[in-house]
Amino acid sequence: MSVSTSVTARRMAAAVLAAGALVGSASVSASAAEPRFERSHVAISRVQANAPGFDDRSARSLNAEWVEITNSGRRGINLDGWTLSDRQGNRYTFNHYRLAGRSTVRIHTGYGRDTSRDLYQDRRNEVWDNRSDAATLRTERGRFVDSVSWGRHHDRDDHRGHGDHRGHGDHRGHGRDDHRGHGDH
């Protein structure tokens, strides 16, 4: 092998290695720039839209109307800025709240003192329509997380089933009398 052949072979090998490094760094940059999809462990787990008893706008009645949000993951999730809304545009925004791993928080319609397990919207009127409505949870950036609908205007894109406030065919989210949110305000 001559000296010029070995120099040429080394130059070719260096060019191949440099090209490989360039392609490798480009693919790393591209994958780092793409948002990494992580399945959310946060979901609406139960809804009680129709408070048991008479809807008289009392604190007791308003606080018996609620939505539960569950984090089934091991790690806590910061819900600051997330929103929970209904079809009419009523919106509750989580403020400085962290949902611990494997835990549930209940968001009541009425007034009360926020704790790690119970949050209050501080409203004086019912939010959730007993007959037909939807509870939708979104991130602080407006990204859809979960939605549960009930009644005659069931969302067409909610393919999880029918008959309850969660869409799984079970009885989660119902009051003791299992009204399923179909009573009157």
C-alpha cells in the first residue's frame, strides 16, 4: 500500500465518521425539539352534577355539586393554571395547587376553605347542568386532558360508553340515589 493510498483511505474514513457524527447530531437535535408525548395520569374520575336533595343555592347544596380529579401516577403534578369548565363557559382555574401522586381532589361549586383534598370554586350558583353537560379539564396551555359528558347532548367524540358521568358503564360519580345528573335544578 502506498503512502498516497493510506492518506486517501484515512481521509475517506474521516469524512465518513464526520458525516455520521453530523447526521447523528441532527437526529438528536430533531428529537429534542419535538415535544415528548407523555400519557397523562390525571383524569376526571367522578362527577356529581345533581346535588342530593333540593337545589336551593345554599352552601350545603352547592358544595354537594362537585367534580373529582384523580392522579393515578406515582408523581405529583402541578395543576397551577389548569382549568375545569362546563359547556356554558363557566371555568374554574387551579391556583397554586399540586395534586399528589395516587390521590384525588374534589372541586366543589360553592364556598369553603381549600385543602389538599377539597377545592372550592366560591360560586353562588350551580355550575353543572343536571340534565346534560360536560366537564372538561385542560392544562395551563389549553391542552385537552379529559372530558366527561352526560345527558342528551353527549359529546360525539366521547367513545367511552354511556349512562354515567365517567363514561365507563359503572356507577362512579353518582349520588346515593344514582340520579345520574338527570334531575332538575
